[in-house]
Amino acid sequence: MLGKHKQYSASIKQLITIVFIACLAACTTTPTGSNVDSSEIEVNEPAVEIVNAAETQSLPSSSEPRLEDLPVAPNQHNVEFRSSAPQQYTVVPGDTLWDLSNRFLVQPWYWPEIWYVNPQVENPHLIYPGDVLSIFYVGGKPYLTVGGGPRIAGAERLSPQVRSEDINSSAYGIPIHAIQQFIIRPRVVSEETLNAAPYIVGSQEERLAFGSGDRVYVRGFEGDPDGRYTVFRKGGALLDPKSGELLGYEAIMVGDGDIVRKGDPATFDLSQTKREALRGDRLLPVNFSDQDTEFVPHAPNSAMHGTIISLFDAISQVGAFQIVTLNLGHRDGIEKGHVLAVNQAGRVIADPFEKPGSLVDVQFPEENAGIAMVFRIFEKVSYALIMETSRPLQIGDSVAAP
């Protein structure tokens, strides 16, 4: 009886093996008359994993992150998610990286520490409308990733064709319209640059001022001048408030124009002006190819202290999305995207209570008044965009790592 049972079990196992092999052959056999080969099937297999991963808000098993591969642990800097932070968010046109980080984090400058770069995203530094940002956890620590959207989809067989994309489709770090002119045109110049720059010497007519559409003559070009230039005027000196060091001069923009005839003097046509151009105004080339619009907000790695030394397009105070100049530059270790807290000194009052019959001056402590993000850097100074304010900011306010 026992022998028959063993023989029967062996027959069952043999039958199961035959059926399994037959099913495996059926799954891997190309259908008759089809042009699809086995290599295409192999390409599509992992794609199913990616699609399912997006649907279940988890990463593909083939790219499951390890703790040592992820950014600095959020707990190291006490990164806090807002209580209102969504588990998923779809990026819409007009979102900036600051908007997104502020939506998820209490301190937006810790974005790099929770941002996980998906292996399947070609350019992880840009975020586009339609991308689905999701919170996931590894080792109990929260991270953000692109978990869905047009860039995270199933496998697709590509063929040569024209593909286009709006150049304004990515989510910039900060409102690009607020800083555009500061990116492509110089607004702070050194004394050496100022003295070496070409200058307007005059025009055919005996005039003192010139405007859009006027033709003027320029001297001081070295080499073979060509292309578009910005006309600027020497502004006030930028001095370090503590050491008194000359950091540069403000470049007051006058307008733009083009070289139409080379020589000494060269012929220059003013195409547009913000204010009247005068004899002695200087020229510097406009570099449209040097527009760097990728700004990732992050905090400095070390202590950093500086001061607001100039305001643009303001008399005495500025608010959100206005530009300030800081006495921090490359030599101080400042980086593009650095987020700095803006602090205001407390006012001084007379205390009549400490010593009755006399007044004792008491200064209140500094209070945080806003947040600024650096977007362009020179050797000794930098530009920063005010992102948030709780009160008007002014020259002399201090900046420091948040």
C-alpha cells in the first residue's frame, strides 16, 4: 500500500512539472504572425513594476533605496513636515521649488535632505507640472520622491520624431520674473571693471542726453566688439559696514543697444532705455547664454554672518520678492541657493526703573524679520531675493544661517 502511494505521488509531481514547463513555454513564445521578439518582452517586464510602484506609492523593488544612499538623515537637522503636508501633490504650472518645499516643510531650506532622486528621472534637478510628489519612509525617516506623472510611466517604445517642450515648463527655485534682469545684466561692478569698460563719447548732434532710437559713438573697446551691450552708470560705492572695505559699485542700468559699426569710435544704436543716457556712461556685454535658473534652497553648512548693504528699486525698505545686496561673496563661501535668515536689531529704550531718578539704556535682542535666498554671487557681494517677511527690511539688517 505504501509502495503504491509513493508511485502515485511521483506521477503527480511529474505531471505538475510537465504542466509548469508547458505554461512557461507558452508565456515566453512569440505569437505566430507577430513582429514582437523576445527582447521587447524583456524590456516591458520591469516597466510593469514601475507602473505598479507608482500606483502603490512605493519605489520599484529594483531601485529600493538603502539608507546609506539617501540624503543626510532628516533627524540630524530636526527636519519637520508640516501638519498640513499632503501625502501626494501634483505640481501645477506656476509652482516654484520654494512653493513646494514650503508646502511640505516647516523649514523649506532643508529640502535637499528629504528629496530623493528617482533613478528613472532623466534630470532630477528639475520638477515639472504633472509630476506627482509623494512622501515615503525608509528606516522610519520621511523622504519625498517623484512617484507619478508624465515622466514616471510604463515602458514606451520610442521612435524618431519631433518632440517639443515649453522652456518655461519646469518649476524654478524662485519666481524667475523677479530676478531675470539681475541674471543677464551686471548690477555690481568692481572698480577695475568700471575703469576698463567702454564709454559713450557723444553723438553727431550736440546733445547732452540720448534715448531709445538714438545713435551714439563709443570708445574704449578692446579687440573686436560685437553683439548687444548694456549701458550703465556708476552708482554708489558699496562699503563693508564693519571694515569699511570697498566691495564694488552699484551699476545703475540705463538701457541696451547694439554695435552697428566697428572702429574707434564704434557706432552704437540705443534700442531701449530705462533712463536718459549721458556722455561717460559705460558699456558691458549682455550674456543671455549665462542664465542659470536652477535654484535649490538649502542652508549653509557652516556659520555665516553678513549685512544688507543695498536695496534695489526702493528708498528705505523692501518686502517679499524684492532684491537686496549682501556683503557676502565667493570669498566668504556663499553659494547659489543659500537660504539666510534676516534679523533686525532690537531698538534701544530708556529704562527709568533700574535706578530711580536716572535713565539706563536697554537694547532689545535681535528678532527674525524674514528669509532671503541668494541667487547671484560675485567675489565680494551677492544678490538675494527676499522670500518671506514679517516686517519691512532695510539696510543694516543682518543675515545669518537659519
